[in-house]
Amino acid sequence: MNFVELIKTFIKEELKNYDRIVDSTFDEIRETVLNTMTLVSKIFREFDPEEKASIYASAVREYKSVYPIDLDDSESIVKSNHPFWLTEDRKKAIDALQENYLKRYLTYLGSRGRSEKVIETIRTSSESIMGKLGDPMSSVPFYCKGMVVGSVQSGKTGNFNAVINRSVDSGYKLIIVLSGIMEDLRVQTQERVEEEVIGYGIIDKKNPRKGAKGVGLISKFEDIQLTTPTSYQSDFKKTLKEADFPLNRRNILICKKNSGVLKNLLLWLNEHLEEGKDKHNIPLLIVDDESDNASLNNLGSKGIEEASKINGHIRAILALFTRKSYLGYTATPFANVLADRNKLGEKKWIINDKINGEAVEKEFALVDNIYPDDFIELLKNPTNYIGAKQLFETVYDDEVRKLPIIETIYDYTTYFPERVVGAVGSARPAALDDTDNGVKTRAAKKEDHFPQQLPQSLKDAVGCFILSIALRYSRQGAMIGTSLFNPHHTMLVHVSRFITWQNKTKDLVKSFLDELDDRVTSDNPNSKSSIYNYFEKLWYKYYAYIIENIKLHISDDFKDEFLIPKTFNDLKPLLGESIKGINVLAVNSATGDKLIYEKDQYGKGAKYIAVGGNRLSRGFTLEGLTINYFLRNTNFSDTLLQMGRWFGYRPGYLDCCKIFTTSDAVAKFDSTTRAIEELEIEFTKMSREGKQPKDYELRVRKHPGTLKITRPSILQNTKEVKWSYQDQLVQTTKFNVSKASEVKNVWLAFKDFFKEKKSDKVDDCLLYRTDCKGIIDFLKLPNIYYDFDEELNSVMKFIELCKEKNFLQNWTIAIKLKGASQKYLSAGETGFAEQVELTVRSGPKAKEGNRYYSDFVHKGIFAAGNASANIVTSGKDFSLLLGQKQKEDALFKFRNEKTDAYLKKKKETTVEEAKEKAKKLNPPERIYREEMSDQDGLLVVYLMDMDSVYNDENNQEVHDLYLKRGFKKEDKTPLIGIAIGFPKISPDPGGTYAKGDYKASEDVGDEDEPEAVLHNSEQN
């Protein structure tokens, strides 16, 4: 019996008697709840008062952590006139089923401690998706195609299991789940489906035994049984092909996207057609997990008759059915939105087979494509989800608090070099000045003997992993028995795509771990030279601050009562136990190492340091992941996001987590996070405006030489149609402030540009009117923007394109005159018509986990606004070109949108309460910018006080840098930042953003190749 879960039920009942719930309320109801527990449970009755109090305290903590979790409804864009068959009458009929798969699943989620609000949103979002799929009871043939988009590690599997449960209730007879390209991921999906849909499957892997599990423990169904011919041991292979499972029953298959597996399935389905029929007349649902990976047609650009193998197999399977739906799930929809939308060709799909030992060719029809023509659904994240926005830079949502858990590292290049000097076997890492000195360098190869040692940063990361285990052990007493408790511990080491380097890293980490283990056992804990002293230094460097201040860095909606503050002295006695039993694995095709998350005979969870590559890069869940050491490099946004295994949920151990990575990787994650943010905003706008999937053009600006939106095999042979800055805000947020002389030169050129130019004062800005040539001349002025050259060149090219097409003929440069600094520049010092009060942008503080401080000290890079990536001081700055009525209308529209959103999110909110809440919000710049004429562009200049950038009175290091870099207190030279506002322009004038017939990768090849995967898709 789960006492914590039962107590939570009684707590919920008692709280119904209270209008207002505060912390003391739980003390008031304590005796009543415990008395009720004593009446219903003989075992609980025998516990002593201390045990009862402990269990009650855990139940209260869990209730207070889970109950507030909120989740917004999903949004969708749907094809015009798309049929919605799930009427109220059909809902009632399905709801009345004696054996209802969805109800059982939702009950199961409740028993696992899921928030009621989350369960309700899973119910409504799965209903929304189901209603857009084809009607399985229809007598009319149909082919429906949709896509569901959710964040990495956000719980998409929970949603698609809800959809699968609904599909069984609704009448789908055959469900095929395509679960990625790795067997590890297929097995994980198989087990989740057994647990959350079927209710029966393997319950003991060591002594293979099947039985009821998961939902099957809630209730066992007899009438509508769902069977699965696949298992955790077996995909759809030859033996299954020759086996017989009846298609007149309800079946679910979990298959990986492997051309041999799908070929077997296609042949089997073809052989079991009714005599004289060329199609099955049972409703089919294909649920394609990781649908951007391997499923798309990477030969579509060659014409309508071409298809890559996995894509062709999927389309041929679909064509074997008269009634079918295809539903893709992905966290990175870049490739899906760009996928082949070809019409159906005339050629048949040819499959080679053998009959009685004779080779034969079989022909199959295909469906046209799997592009989500009918609908795209965007899932929202619950308030306890930690994703890219909580870690990396955002532009539009600057209220998101950032977790200071990223540690920028600089000592890795000689241990895991990208370039080397010398022959294979005797190469050394390339030095920074080798090229300048005429020394020939080459790309590192898998045969090069690296790493030979571990960098100190990786050793510290291993030390942090041991501390994280000790910290979680110290909180274990409060968590055991709750649904939030995760007994497992994982550290991910992602250093190289080379298998040989991964295996060498594994050996070195194991040796270091053995050394730590020996010293923890043998050293005197009180000695200054003790290993305990090393752990204490790690604690104060990486953990002391965040453990005490975690609530400052999470949103008010994020509740976790198990983040109990601890000190190093609390952890010290637990270090020996924490280090014992850590397994170091290299998870790749050469070793065959596997992560198996099972408790031992004492109930202890697994402890892994996983050195890995592609097997750990996509889809697979790493249980209890706390420490990430991430050096892997990629230039593709979707691959990068999928590598982010650290996204997700961390109940009771969020403050244990650390990401050790490079400044280059952080910059790319920042860029990708901003791109995803723009994509979501665009989606919401399209949903509100009733747009269709065919209108969805991905607005992810390419950063030439840095980040591309998706893998090269997807972008191959494409038409680069357009990128665009229409309806965008472009800002300079990072600056190289390592030399005062360069800051001064930029300021002198800036002043000189405005000499003798006419200006007008509007509100608190000085406006200079110009044209396309004038704005481009301004943008060509010297600057110290960091990593902004490509963006700036693209912006100038876009402005020129607009001019050619008679858009953006008029430009205004606005210099902001009001700021928060006590320092000002007089008209005599600037040559402007007005005095300028400088804007304040404070420099980064030297607290743990502040990557901005690390870049500031090591490279002289200043991020204005830190993680907000926003220098705009007020949204009203972009209302300068509007009339008064336009401003009022824009504000009215914004507040109405927010009022509607509040009412939708919280049903109990009154209209007046929602309006009042909306009125308090600061209007964002976009509401004004979107009202600007397509003839007008606006560039706002912010002059920032350099003293505020270096202002950290208690930090001698910053003070020394200020002087060393040539800055002086009496000098008032400002730092110049700009924000460029582009209005909506239709039709879109140009540039090059991705659209149309893009080639999609099946991602096959050797792990030692860039962005490749482990298994060749031709394997069985």
C-alpha cells in the first residue's frame, strides 16, 4: 500500500473545507488525516508516532509540490474544412464503454502523482488530436496526416500514449508505433506502451516473466484486449514475419525505423490481405516518434517518383490500408516543416523478397507523402518543466528566470582537440599560433591517441556527480514513498563522436573514480591534504550558492518542497556511500554497454557515468541525470536540441544539476533557443489567425558559418528560397569590451555620423530621418558587436531587397535620451540637440554558474541584459512612428489577447480579474512594431554607461580588469547598442529562409562520422 498516496487523497478531501489554504492549514488537518489513515490501514496503525509524522510530512511536501503544477492547453493550426468527427454524441458513446482505455490511463497517471491540472490537459489535448485524426468507424476511405510538436524531454510520450489509448477506445484496429532508429529507444518505448496502454508485459528481465503491470494493475480488460507481437527482446523480425498474429484483433506494434524491419512488416501485411483484395479494410494508426529522424523523404528533391527507403516503406504500409492516419511527434520540427510535399507519382515501390528460395520483386503502391497537411498541434510545457528557455537566452519572454547551472570550461582543447599537428599516432594538439607560424594542422581523427589525460574540468565534473549523489541521499528520507522519488543517478559525458576516444575517456574516468574511492576510504576527513578538502572546495565553488538560493532562479509557479537546503557537513559522512557502485560505461556500438535502470536487492538505484555519442543524443531518457559534461560540436539546430538530454523534470534535485560546456556550445544553444522562441510565437499567431499547415513557413534565420536549422542531408539539393527579417526585432546584445580604445573609436565615429544632421525630439528620443542608403551607411560604422557580422550583413542585404521591391523606403534612427544612470552627456559633448542620460546595463556578477561572468573575464565579452538577450528598455520605444490612436488600438488589442489567455488558463478567473491582470503587464515592443507601415523601418540606439558594465564594488578582479583594459572613471564614453524593428511586410520581400522541398536524412552510418547514428538502416 502506498501510504503517501493515500494520505494525499485524504489531504485533498480535508482541504475542500477551506476557502484559503496556507502552510498552517496542513498542521490543522494533520490529526484528522492521521486518524482516518489509522482507521483504514492496520499496518499504518502499528507505526509509531514518529514514523506516522514522517510519512505525513512527505505526503504534504509532495502535495505542495504537485498540486500547483499547471499546464496550458495545446494550440493547433488546421487545414480548412478539415472534418472533426468527435462530436459530443461520439464522446458520450466512447465514454460509456465498460472497458475504457483512456479512463484507465488517466487513473494510472493520478496514482503516479501527476497533478490534476496536468492530467486534465493531457485529456483535453489528446481529445483535440484524436478529433483531427481520421474517424476509425467511417465507412469512407481516408488518409489523415498530422504532427504534434513538444519540447525535448517534456513528456510527449505521455501525450502520445493518451492518444493511443483513445485510438483503441475509438476503434483503431492496428496501431504501429515507430520509435526512432535505435534499439535502446525502441525497447524503452515498448516498455512504456506495455506499462501505460496494454497493462501486460515483462515484469522480471533477470528471470524473464510476464504479468500485469502499470495500467493492468488498475484494471484488467477482457473484452477489448490489445496484443503486441513485439516485445522488449524482439522487434518485427523474420521470425515474427513468419509467425501468425490475427489482424481481426486489436494489435499494437513497436518498431524501430530500420528498413529491414519495415520491409518485413510490409511483406507480412501484404501476405495477409483478404483474398482478392489489394488493401486492408481495418483502420490503421501510425504514431511516428522522433518523426524528423529517418522518416522524411531525402530523395524528394529529385522528383515525385523518388523516395528514400524508410520513407518509401512507411508510405507503402499506409497505402495498404483504405482508412489510415499518420501522426508524427517531434521536439525539433525544422525538417518536418520543410519536408517533401510531392504529389503521387506513377512508379510502384519495388521490394526484393524470396519465395521458396527464389528471388522475386514485389510491387507496392505508395501514398503521396507524410507532410502534416491536415493539422499541427503544439503542446505546452507544465510549470515544473526545465527547458531551453530556463537555461539559455530568450528575447521575447524576458521574465523567465535563468538557472545558473552552466559552467563554461576552457581547459579541454589539448585533451580533446579538434585540430592536431603531426602524423597519426604521434600527433599533438594544434596551438593557437600554429597557423600564423606556418605550421600545418589537420582535423583530428579517430586513430589519434586522445585523450591521454583528463582535463581538470572533467575531474571536477566527476567530483560534482559524487556530491550530487550525496546531496540526493541526504534528502532521500523525505522523498522515499512519494511518486516523485527517483532512485537512479546519471552523469553524461559527451566529448567526441569518435568511438575510440569515448572508450579511452571511459578508462580514464574509471581510473580517476577508483583513485577518489581509495582516498575517501583511507584519508583522514579532518586533514587539510585530505580528499574531503577537495570535495569541500568543489561544494563552495559549484553548490553552496545555488543550494541556498535556488528559489531566486525558478519561477513563482515552480514548486518543489523537496529542495531542502543542506551544508557540506551534512554531505561529508555520505561521500563514501555515494562513490561506491558507480558504473562507468561507454555507450556505443563497439562496447555494447547498456544503461539498465533497476534497483538492487537493497532498493538502491543505479549509478552511471555514461560516456556516449549518438545513442545518448536523441529520445533516450537518462534517469536521474544531474551532471553533464558536453563538448560535442554540431552546427545544426535540431541535432543540438536533441543532444540536450538535460532538459526535463528534476523533482528534489534540480539544484544538484550542472552543465559543463564550451562557450561556443552555449552560444549555439542561445541562438537555437531564440529560434525556437520565434517559432512558438509564430505558431501562436498563426493559430489565432486561423492559418493552415501549408502556410507554415519556418522562420528560423540561418547564421551562415555558425548554425543551420537542420542537418546537411536535409538541406541538400534544396532551393534556398528566402530568409526574412519582416516582422522581426534584431538587437545587438553582446559586445567586446576588452579594449577601452576600441569603445572610444566607435563612439567618435558614431558622433561624427550625426554631425550637422537635423533631428526632432519625440517623447524621450531624438529622431533622425533618413532613407535606405542612410541606414546602411549607419550600419557600416565601426562597431564592437560580438559575433554579429553575419547577422549585420544579412540585415543590410534584406534592406536592399526591400528597397528594390518598394518596401522600407523610409528609415528613422532614434537615440534614446532617458536612462537610469546618474551620468549624462551634454549637448556640447555629443553634438546632439539634446542632453543624453545614459542607459544602465549592469555587468555580470561573480556568483557560481554565471557563464556571463566567465566570458566577461576570459574574453572581454559583455552580454547586455545577460540571459534576456534584450536591450530594449521599454516596448513603447517602438511606438515612435505611430499616431496616438494607433498606439491606443495596439495596447487595447494586446490587453484583450492577454485577458482571453488568462480566462482560458484559469477557468475560475472573472473577466474583471483577467482585465486587471492584463492591465498590469508591460506591453512588448512587437505590438507597436506590427502596426508600423511597411514603408517604415525604425532603429533605436541605446547609449550605455560603461561604468555600470564594470560596476562590481566588491570584486577586485573586475576593478583590475577595468583599469587593465584602459577604462577611466572620468571618461564618459558610452557603449553603443542598437535594436532594429522591421514591420510586417506582405508579400515577404526576400533574403533566404528555408522553405519547400528539402532533403531529409535517414541518418545512417558509422558513429565516427559527423551527425551519424549507429545502425545501418538496411540491417534486420
